Amino acid sequence: MGDLQRSDEALDWFFVSPAAGFGAFNPGERRGTYRTDDSGVLLTDDEGRSDLSAADLAIALVDEVEAPRHHRTRFAVAY
């Protein structure tokens, strides 16, 4: 990520950190909702779980491309 941070300011980029429970081992089901956070802290629910389905990660990525809210930064996505 260091190269991106040092890149020309004209380059708009984002880096996504999915939930800890994201992956083929935990496919989940699409909920149609998600949360984002750019504090650098793992996103968890009230019970300490950090999950996200591939379908909802895809929605989060498309939403970010269509209506950018995170510029030149990393952000987390989870339920």
C-alpha cells in the first residue's frame, strides 16, 4: 500500500479489507447490507463476529466505484 500512498495525488484509489470471516470457508448469504469503517480497526458485530458474504463484498465494491466515499485510503467492510 505504500506505493499507492506515495502515488501522484491525481490517482484516486482505495484498498478494501474484508471481514475476518470472509472467504470460501465461510460463503455466507447475501444480506444486501454492509458497514464500512476507515479507522483501521477490525469491524465486528455486537457479539464480536466479523463476517461478510462475497455477494455483499461485491455490492460494497460496486457502490464505492459508483459513488466514491473513500479516496486514497483503506477501508474495512463487514456486517
